[in-house]
Amino acid sequence: MHKILVAGAGHIGSMIAELLVSTGDYQVTIADQSASALAAIATRPGLDTLELSVTDSTRLLAAMQGRYAVISAAPYAVTAAIAEAAHQAGIHYLDLTEDVRTTQTVKALAPTATRALIPQCGLAPGFISIVGMDLARRFETLDTLRLRVGALPQFPSNALGYNLTWSTAGVINEYCQPCEAIVQGRLTAVPPLEELEHFALSGVQYEAFNTSGGLGTLCETLDGKVRSLNYRTIRYPGHRDVMKLLLQDLRLAERPALLTDVLETAIPGTRQDVVVIFATATGRRDGRTWQESYAHSVYPQVLAGREWTAIQTTTACSVCAVLDLLAAGRLPQQGFVRQEDIRLDEFLASRFGRAYASGVGTLAAQAATLRAAS
């Protein structure tokens, strides 16, 4: 049985812990500096809690001793400290960060790592890179790769067309930082909130625009191999204009804490969400130009005996699937591991990856635990 430390007892960290323990293959300690967050965790054999601030490097390092791996589900601002401690402790490291600078820190640690360092194991970055690379492999010559992901309310009812389903600070960070893309064959930075586009899937109208971090390391991997590669976040029409007003015209990008407080006060959360995933590639194969696409929507699901939101499901199941593949020896055991190194078929065939592979909403009526599916 592998011993796992999960850093962060929020909505995602708590689900990760629940899913791993439900398999019977992992013993999990979930750590957080918030006593109230830990009090909400139902401890039982195989699952315990630890009150700990990850900024306390001495105690964090001690908590990692004897562990197989640590999973960071902590805020992006403190994730690098967890990576550095894992590197020092000599244990496997996985995270969910979309923050580019954090991933650069992890990459810098990799040459001297004795275990695997696997950042960006969530939805975007994460699963979308696995999908994108799977599409890219289908072509003899790849021309364009467009990746689109959105975590949305099923029933939008405000001018933003948005409810809080994810880290507010993380969303603001994605809207403010430069975005990587490949344009006319050259890796470049493009501005956030720009290159607005509109499209429809299954009769629903959406918009999409540049946001930071969603491509993970895919630009670096495909540099020189594709003419055009970009990632954009999906929202309902009108969202981008309102956020651009707040962040740029009113200069709240310079006061992210204030904007976070405003949004968390005024915008309600919801458990009725949907994750929309849309990827399209074009290129040459068998002497002609082809297009291949992947389109899927994920709704709230029942796993390990509880119903979870779509964004919880996609994020937590993704990192749990990567951990399973690592434990099974299907991934490199040392150094920096990119999401695009993971095969889509192996991911979707795993007991956690099935949450993505299932039909729309079909798991919402299932109450079987992941042990039964393993």
C-alpha cells in the first residue's frame, strides 16, 4: 500500500483523498493549515489529517518522510515550496498548477531529482495536453492544434455567465499572465483575454479567449513541429468583455486580492456545473489534408459514494489517474514527466480516467466505489 501526502484540504484535495482511499491501494494523509477545513474531512482507516502550513519547510519535509508521493492541491502561490520539499525528501511529486513560473521551478529541479516530478496533472493543463498529443500523433505532418476547455455553470444567471467552481485567485491569475502559443511556426507569447472567438457545440453558443498556463509544456514539445498551436478558455458569450473591463480598464489586475474579494462576495458558487472539452487538429496524412477532433462534456458524477462537481471530477480524477499509472510503472520513475508523455488510451482505460471516458452524465446515477471498478 502506497502512502500519499495530499497538500490542501479544499474541494479538490478532499476529493483526491477520498478517491485514493476508496480503492484500498493507498493510505492518505491530507494536510492543511486550516483546522476548520481538516475538521470537515471524515477520517477513517487509511485516511487521516495533519494541520500543517506548507510554508513551514521543516515540518513539511518531516511530513514527507516515508511517503511514496505528495500531491499538491494547494494554492498556486505555495506549490513551488511543496515541489522543493519533495525533491529534497526524494519522493514522487504531482501537482495541479496552471502557474507557468511554478512549473519552471519544478523543471529546474528535475535534473537532480531521484523520483518523478509531474506537474500540471489536472484538466487544463493536464488532460487537454494528453488529448492534444493524441490528436497530433495521428498526422504525418501537423499543421494546427487548437485546444479549448471551460468549467461552466449549467444554468448561468448573471452578466458574467459564470459561477465560482474553481479557485478564484487561480482564475484571475490565468486572465492576467502572458500566454504561450505557436504562431506561424514560432513559439511566442500572446496577451491574455485576446483573440476572442465564438463557436457552438451541441446547439450551445460559447466564446473562447487566450488564458495562461493551459498548454502546460505542449508548446515546448511541439515547437518546430506545428505551424499553429493555441489554448483558449471557454466561457458563455459576454464573459470576456466584463472581465476585460474589470481587469484592464478598471486596473483591478493590479489589485487581485480586491477583485477576488469582490467576486467571492457577489458571485455564487454552484454544484450544477459542466466541463466542456473541445480540441481540433489539422494536418497531412495519406497524401491529403485531414481534420481530427475531440469534443466531450463532463457533468457532476457520483464516485466513491458521493456526488462531486464536474470540475472536481475532472481535476481530481486526472491526477489520481496519473498517480495510478506512475505506481503501475507506466510512467518514468525519475525526472521531469510531461502530461503529453501519457497515452490517452491508457489514461482513459484507468479506473480514474473512466470519469472522462464515460458518456455525458452517465456516471451521475452510479454509486459504486472505485474499488468495484478496479
